[in-house]
Amino acid sequence: MSWNRATTLDALSGGPVVFHQSPIQVALFRVGDEIFAVDNRCPHEGYPLAEGTVDDSSCALTCNQHI
């Protein structure tokens, strides 16, 4: 397996970053000092989770189509 750099920590300070590694898209989020990576597709309808909302206190990611 090979590794690919997805982004930099500085880039995540401005909000979510989507990493494309065909055919996969990974949404990367920074909450405090932690980095989280998830499939960029809502499991319910397939909407992009990078456009979602993260609750910093609970670290819960909510798809913007389900708010």
C-alpha cells in the first residue's frame, strides 16, 4: 500500500478539505487538535459531507441536507 498526502494542517484551519483518490473522496475535518477523516458521502442520500456541519463540543458531523 502506498501513502498519499491528503492536505496540510494549515489548510484544515480554514474548514473541511476534500481529498480525491479516484474513485474515493474523503472529507477531512479539524476539531481542536484532532483530525477526522470520513467518506465524503452521506450514507443516507449520498450528499457531500464536507458541506456538513460539525458540532465542536460533541464532534458530531451532520449532513446539511438533514438539518
